Amino acid sequence: MRQTQIMTIEEKVDTAYKAALLSEAGDEEGYSRLIRSIPMPPYLAKIFKEKIGVEFLLNGGWDLSEAEAEFGSDWLS
């Protein structure tokens, strides 16, 4: 799991906006890379873990730093 600096809400919104612009321009790879750089909210990570599975989270390139901070470093084990 990669560690990132804490993103402010403004940074998250700005990043999501830039990702949306990439998607509108047809750059789905750029969109995916950028949107996955936004830390996944812990509640959503927990739901994905329970409903979709750990592999989805581990292999998806998601930023799980906020979930790790809330649930602990071994929460996916």
C-alpha cells in the first residue's frame, strides 16, 4: 500500500476536476491514474473490502492511506 501526504478537500476536488477533464478528452488512462491518486474514503474502502474483496483494493492501484490511518496498517490482512 502506498503512503501519500494528506490531501485537503480542495486538493481532492481539484484532482477530481482534472480527472474529469481528462475523461472528457478521451484520456481514460490518465483519468484512471489521477482518480486513483485521491485517497479512498475509509468507509468506502471497508465496503469494497467486504463486498468486492481484498484483491480489488490491493491490485487496483488505489490510494488507501486514509483507510490505513483509520483502521491500522494490517486492516487488509
